Amino acid sequence: ERFHEDVVEDFIDEYAAGRTPNPCVRCNERIKFAAVLDRALALGFDAVATGHYAQRLTGADGSAELHRAVDAAKDQSYVLGVLTQEQLAHSLFPLGDTAKPDIRAEAAARGLLVADKPDSHDICFVSDGDNAGWLSEKLGDRAPNHGGAIVDAATGEELGRHTGTFGFTIGQRKGLRLGRPAPDGKPRYVLDIEPVSGTVTVGS
């Protein structure tokens, strides 16, 4: 119930408002290091260990410090930036000082079935990876605008139409389906999303 309310519903509400949420940050903030950690401490445990690629080091003043993982390509410290000093003090990140290939090798040596599991890049509660389709289904009548114009930031010209602002994120480059390149040949990006009017503004 906490996950649904604090992560899933928040994800839907943010997209409906024209913003691009990061559900992993919200999950860490409100579930893993709030609900789970609070429960663990209440049960008498010292800390919660997670599989995040990040490091918790001790500063010169004795405080807990969040650092990037040794494996820079897998670093997840950015999604843990919301943690408080108290939460960090009771968190362990045992993968943070090891490269991903070494983790896979150890898993294989131990006979764990996940040793060759592909890396996940999708949102855990959107099983097929189709965020726009999932949002369209979940928003239903709550969707602020099911269609609208895609306009050029510089000229105001309508370049195309879309079926819902929730299918776009700020900074998005792929999947705009405009059919023609910009006059200068450079890629276009989503610069602004206005859910009430349904306008998506793109530009360099």
C-alpha cells in the first residue's frame, strides 16, 4: 500500500502535471529507507543492506558520506541523494566497492541463477517498458490532455500532433515522430510540456 501510494500514484500524478518523475528516487526515499529501514530498526536490526552501486564512507568528522561506486558505469549514488544522515548511518551498500563483472563472476561461482540476468533499465512496475501506454491506461479520464500540438520553440510552428503529453519527458530526443528534421539538421529535444493545453515544445 505504501509503495502504491508513495511511488506508483506519485509517478502518475507527476506525469499528469507535465513533470518527469524518477520513481527510483521516490522509492528509495519513502520505501527502502523509510518504511523498510524504520521497520528494521524497530525490530532491533542495525542496518539495511541493499544492492545499490554506491559507497557509504566515514568522513573526518565521523559523519556518514555518500560516494560514487567504484564501477562508474553502474553508479547509483544519484538516486540515494535524498537520504538523511540518519538513514545513511544505518545503510550498507556491499556492491559499491566492486565492479559488476566481478559481482556476476561471484554469483556464477556460487551457483546463483541471476548471474547472467540482463541488466534492468525499466521501471519495475511497468512490466513491458511501455511507460506511455501504461500511463494512458492508468490515467484514463484523469489524463489532462489526450492530444495536442508539437510546436517549434523558435518559430511557434506546429510540427506535428501527439496523443498525450504523458508520453513525453523534458530532454527527450527519440520518438518525437515529427517526420522531418530541423532546418539546421540538428536533433530536436522536448523543451517544455504544457499538460492543460496539450502543447509539447521542441527545439535545439
